[in-house]
Amino acid sequence: MVRYLASAAIAALLSASAVSAQNADIPTCGPGKKCPSDTPCCSAYGQCGLGAYCLGGCDPLFSHSLDSCVPNPICKSADYQLNNLDDIAMIDEYLGDTDGVNWVASGRPIEYPDGGILLTMAPDTVGTLLATTHYVWYGKISAKMTTSQGKGVVTAFIMMSDVKDEIDYEFVGVDINHAQTNFYSQGVTNYNNGDEHEAQNTVSNSYTYTIDWKPDSITWYIDDTEVRRLERSSTWNSTSNRFDYPQTPSRIMISLWPAGLPSNGEGTIEWAGGLIDWNSRYMQNGFYYARLEEVSVECYDPPRGANVSGSKSYIYTDYRGTNDTIAVTNKQVVLGSFYNSGEDPEDEEDDQPSGTSSATRPTRTAQTIPGVVGAGSRGEEPIESSAPQDSGSSNPSGTRAGGNDVDTPRQTGSGVFFQGDDEPAGEGAAVRVGGSVFAVVMGVVVGCLVL
Ligand SMILES: *[C@@H]1O[C@H](CO)[C@@H](O)[C@H](O)[C@H]1NC(C)=O
Ligand SMILES: *[C@@H]1O[C@H](CO)[C@@H](O)[C@H](O)[C@H]1NC(C)=O
Ligand SMILES: *[C@@H]1O[C@H](CO)[C@@H](O)[C@H](O)[C@H]1NC(C)=O
């Protein structure tokens, strides 16, 4: 049987975009298929749009032009103590201004009274995904966190570039005594890159997981113990004549997502230990959750020989999407609205006095928030409606994955946020065999379109 291994970041919101693809006429993008000029940006989910489609995750290789995506904000060394939501914007509130915020979220992160934040996944939602606004082009990245548990529930801490280079830590909810590691190059399927490492009860023990990513090697650590090392030299692919090694600027992403959804690939479901149980004993507070306490980033200098003419962003200068096509520049782009792109960052009509601007704008139906189309997102509303740039408080389904205004559970005793202490039932997680992020995405999206 062919087993697909979904990648956390991509699959996290996949079902939302896949389902909606049946209803909406959203252009798709991928190898050999670039986005059209009116919806120039290719999202990580393989669909074309504007606004947030042009920000984090926008794939320059399949977008309308190399300028369609907004330049990647440069690496920033930092130690993020995540004790509240102050530094997190929802995806429909962020237009690219990194001065304002270091994290962008979809789904529902909530503050945890004892410190840290919870990534939650309520019934029939697609979980929560947090991503940094800044990219890393080599660096040492750590996340201190606990994982969720239960069949079909996956917690992940990964680095992912816009051309889908990927370095992973993943935790399947049926095996709380192992961390899995993996890597991908430009989303290409490889069944041999995964590995797993012992840990003790990742649900109740908060470990620090570290990815030390250098131009020549990647080292994974759990607390201070090295658990895996990958040399670039071992990744040579003589077919494609290049190293299948993560080599492009990547965002830090932390997510909780339902791998065990019937709409996901069979191999993904099997890997995750089966279909998710929305009434399981692990969700006594009404949701699955993982707790994130701290993320630290130490940026390394751009690699020797890099094309450096500035200090603010990374851009792709060529469609090969390899390390030598990255330039470090001073280009910075903040979109004027969710109807702009990197090719057209400012909507001139926005300069008109308020009250007249929205009325004079054409009605457009382009999607603007990837991954949540068709779920009540603002992207489906005509721009002429009142307050078109409203940041989404009237958007209870969509990005909020169940509503941002649901009462945040308060601590009433040690039992709050209890997920159950029992070892998960079942035979443990299937060993991960690999699979392309991109194959999974395209498989599901295209599959739905064909139905
Ligand atoms: C080498 O690259 C080709 C083209 O991208 C890909 O199809 C193939 O799976 C790669 N080989 C390995 C061993 O990953
Ligand atoms: C890109 O990677 C190659 C190995 O494939 C290496 O020789 C070269 O120095 C790298 N260049 C940059 C700018 O990182
Ligand atoms: C270096 O980067 C600039 C963009 O900043 C680009 O125009 C130029 O082609 C790049 N040079 C090389 C040799 O790739």
C-alpha cells in the first residue's frame, strides 16, 4: 500500500481548503501551473489568491511571477516566552508588518493560566497553527512544549520554506513516548527520511526540542541530547543533480492538527493511529490541546557566497528555488489590504477618503485567506460590503476554527486541561514511511475537484 505522510503545516488546514475547493472556483497552482495575474499568489495549499496568500507560505515558484509573493522577512534572534496572545495576530489580521507582531495564527490559540499557550483543536475543527512572521535561513531553533494525545491527533514543530523545504519534529497522539523527525526538499516524496527517537510521555513532560540547521548539517536535540544528525553531503540526488537538503528560508511552525480525518489519505490516517475520536477522554475540556511555553531562535549569518545586498528580507531570484537563488535584500513589503499582492502591494483606492473608497471599488471574489475559504471567511465576501478590511471579529467560523469568542476555560483546579493520563490504547503509531507534502496536498485538493 502506498502510504502518504502528510506534513503538519500543510495538512493542518487542508480539509478546510479541500472542502471549499469543491464549491468555489479557486484556481489551483503547482508544478507546471502558475497562478493567473488577477490572483497571483500560490498558497502552500496549492490555490491562488491575494492578501494572505501572498504572505507566509506563498510559493514563488508557482505564483504568477517571482515578485508575487511578499519578500520573506529576515531572521531575527529572539527568545519568545509565550505567556499570552499579545504577540500573535490571527491570519486575517496580518498584512506583513513584522514590527507589529512576531507570530501569525490560524485556528484557536488560548492563554494558559499557568504559563504558555495552548494550541487547541475542538471537535470538527482543523486545529491550530502558529507560524513566525520572520523567516530563518539557518539557525538554531528550540521549542519547549508538550504534545497532545489520542488517535489521529498530531502535534508538530517544524521549519518550512515557501518552496517546501522542511525540517520536522512530529508527535503522533497514539505514541507519546517517541518524537519523530523528518526532512523534505522542495516537497518531494521520500520514504526514507523519517526517524523516531525515545522520549518519556511527551504529553506530561515538557521537553525542549531543538533543530540546529546549518548549511552543511542538521542536528536534532531533545533537551541537550543529540538524537539525530544529517549531513548535507548524504543527500545528493543524482537524478535532479542537487542536494535534497533543506536550504531555503523557512518559518517556524507549531501546530496541532487532525491527521485522522476521513478526508485525509489512508497512509496519513494510519500513521496517525486511526480516525480521530471527537469524544475521547483526552478532550475533557472540549478540545485536544498541546502546550507551547517558549521558542528561541538564534540566527546564523547568511552562508558564505550568498548574494547579500541588504539586511531586511530574503527573495528568490530564480525558479530553481535552491540555496544559490536566494538573495538577502532591503526589500520590505507590507500589503495595503487583503486585495493586494507583492506585485501590487498598495491599493491606491485605499488612499481615498474613507467612505468613498470601498464604494468605488469593484466587486471581487478572489480568495484572500488561504486554508479557510468557504468556511465563512471574509475572502468570499465582496469587497464592496461595509468595512471590507475588518479584521475578522465578525468571522466566527473561518479562521477561528470554532469561534474566538468561546469562553476560555479557566483554571479551577489541577484537573483543568486534563487530557487523561493513560497510555493510549492501540498498538502504537505506524512507523512513518514518508510521503510528499505536496503530493498529499495536491492529491486531496485535486481529488475533491474531480468529485
Ligand atoms: C531525486 O529527485 C527526483 C526529482 O525530484 C525525485 O523524483 C526522486 O524521488 C529523488 N530521489 C530520491 C531518492 O529522493
Ligand atoms: C549552496 O549549496 C551548495 C551545495 O549544493 C554549496 O556549495 C554553496 O556554497 C551553497 N551556496 C550558498 C549561497 O549557500
Ligand atoms: C543577486 O540578487 C539580486 C536581487 O537583490 C538579483 O537581481 C541578482 O540577479 C542576484 N545575483 C545573482 C548572481 O544571482
